[in-house]
Amino acid sequence: MERAVAPFLVSKDWEPMSPMLGYGVYASRWPQGAEAVSTIVNRNEYDVDGDQMEVPAAASFRYFDRTMASN
């Protein structure tokens, strides 16, 4: 995943601490022109379910969810 979005992760317009809906869940937004990537981390000691952030919906948008399971 990191290789696929590498150009975003060096964005000079990086936005740390993007607004989230839940406690203990944090995001950074990495814009690049008209596109953006958000990285999200759950700092809680428990899994979280449900909506975590609000993003605008558009037919031209593509969304990816890469969940990392912990052992």
C-alpha cells in the first residue's frame, strides 16, 4: 500500500490530525493536486467498529480500506 501512495506521503500540504468521529482514532490527510490519501490509526487498546470519518461522496472517487489485523 505504501508504495502505491508514496507520492502522496511526501506532500508539502500534509494535514496531521484530520477530524475523526471516534475517540482514540487519528488520521492524517495527504493531498496531491485534486487527489488525497488519508492514513488512519486506532490508538485504542480495543478494536473500533462503525463510521470513523466523514468524506464527501462523488461518483468519480475511489475508496480503499486496508485493515491490518493484529496478532
